[in-house]
Amino acid sequence: MQNKQWYWLVLSVLWFKPVYAWEVSGFVGIEDLAFIEKPVDPQQHMNYLSGVIEAELYHEWDNGNQVFAFVPFFRGAQYDSHRTHFDVRELTWVKAADTWEFRFGIRKVFWGVTESRHLVDIINQRDIVENTDGEDKLGQPMINFAWIQDWGTLDLFLLPGFREMTFAGEEGRPRTQPAVDSSQVKFDKNGFERHMAYAIRWSHSIGDWDIGLSHFYGTSRDPVFLLEPNSSGQVSLIPYYQNINQTGLDVQATIGSWLLKLEAFVRASEIDTSFSTVAGFEYTFFNVAETGLDIGLLAEYLYDSRGSSAPTLFEDDFFTGIRFALNDVQDTQILAGIIVDSNTQAQFYNIEASRRFFDNFKLEVEARFFNGAPPSDPAYLFRQDSHFRFELSYHF
């Protein structure tokens, strides 16, 4: 009898453990930002140290049809108090069925296919103080319903709570000169209209083609900047957020070793209507000389009809790059690229490399260089901000 009790106890534990198991993962790391040129502003520094921790608490039940995820994030930074920040990247509950999914809470959503710039990716605010490449995002409160059918997936979003972009402080780098004064931020709409946004997206795969068509209405995540004199007579750079309607398209075709990519949007505000696009390709040489090495060649063209008044440095530019993937146990990857302004010939160089080692450790190295921008080019504001970034992290 006692043996039977132990048998059922062991069987129960084995059954209940996966049902009620909680998974905890994340990383902790230390980062160094090292600049190679003296700053324009004497308040700034040549070197910045910081520490970062991100954890994920994950739980699924109901045969995997319900999921809870909590992802807190914190960075403590030297000198720049604007870069010391805490954020809830995700705090979400998901309920899934055969033909629909319901997601509620704080989440991150990514749209887009191109390498040099993600035009249609508009749901979340970018975490610019975390990294200027715009890949890191702040968590966005949302209610999301996805309807999954043979003709594609239709996503509906209700997005309460607008989040401003955070910029480097007086001592921080890289930044504009003068620094952005967020204390005087301006909005096209106020009250309820400022804090509520709506989006819809249809996505589908048809043969070799992956297509996404979206529309967003609400406060733009990208501010334009106003130059206004402050009380002391000096010029301040003030962010101004417009209320917009944006219709976006992202398309990717996979044809053999080719990836053909396109992102584009038409954006209408009370001030103007603009068009922006990124289009290009990636060609990959797989398993070069049977070494496991993949080499990808990339080329893209970036265009914005707003020209020099666009809230981006890249309004008529060409991007070329090369990607190395060693496909080794350490997941070694390298991406190097250059963006050249077709009008001013200003160049922006970017190199990113990463490698795992000792099972749990990861080293990331980035190099970003600005060169050749004339005083009339917005990139001139970053002429002294070329830098290296090193981050060593332990993953658990």
C-alpha cells in the first residue's frame, strides 16, 4: 500500500511540475562607452561605465494556451542621470485558441524587414538612451486581439498611455548640441487624445512573399524638433510630438539566396503629409568553402520626402553592409555597414559583433563613427561623438 502511495505521489509531481512550472531567465552585465574624440561640450566625458540587469519570469498553463510573462529592466549609468532608468519591458497575459489570440498588459511588438531603419515599427517608443540604434524599446501598455485565418492574421491594437522619448542629459553622450530640453516638450494633442492610440495590421505569407499592411492613429513616437530661445537667451532644442495617421507596408521575398526587402509609409499630420521608404536586398553565400560560414551582402536606399526637416538623419541615403555568421557553438556574428548621404557625402559607419563563451557569458562590441558632415547637415551635431561600446554579460 505504501509503495502505491509513493507511485501516485511521484506521478502527480511529474504531471503537475510542467503545468505549474515557472521559468526564470535573464542577464546581468557591465558596459563601457568609450569616445575617441574630445566632446563639444566640456560638461561631457570621454568614458562612461554602466551596469544592467534584465530578468524574465515566464509561466504557461492550460496546455500552453495561456502565458504570463514579466520582464523588468534596469540600467545604472555613470555621469548621465537620464540614462539611469528602470522599465517594465513586458508584463503580459496571453490567451490563445485555434483561430485567435488575446494579449493584455505591457508588451513589445516589432514590425519590419529592413536592416538600416525600421520605418513601420511604430507601436513601442524607442529606448534611445539605452542604445542609439533604436533596437531597444520601452514597454507599451496595450490590448491586442489577433484573428488568425487562412487569408492572413489581423491584429487590432488599443494603446493607452503615451511614452516620451528619453534623451541624453547635459553630461551624456552621444547627444545634440544644445541638449534636447524635454522639460519644454510640446504636443499636437493633449488630454485623452495624447495618451490614446489605435493600430491595425494585416500580415500574410503568400508563397515566397511575406506581406504586412498596417495603419496607426495617435501621437507619433518620433518627435520633430523646434529651436526656440530660452529665458537666458540661449537656444533650446524642444521635442514636438504630432498626432498622425500612418499607413505602412512591409514586404519581404525569399527567393533562393536572395532576400528582397521593402518598408514604406505615408504619414499625415495637421502640418503636412509625407512619404518615406527603405528598399533593398540581402544576398547570402551559405557554408562558404564548407566551413559553416555564411556571408551576407546588404544594400538599401533610404528616402524621406520631408528632406532636411525629417526627424531622421537619413532622408536621401545609401546603405551597404556585410554580415558574417560563423554558425559555431559560440554563435559568433559580425555586421559592418556604412550609410552615405547622397547630397552631403556625410558617412556613418557601424560595426556590431557578438560572441558567447563559457556557456553563460556573452561579449558584444559596437563601433560607430561619424565622418564628413558639413555644418548644414544634422549629422554635424554628432561630429565628435564617434565611439566604441563594450558589454560583457552573464546569462542565467
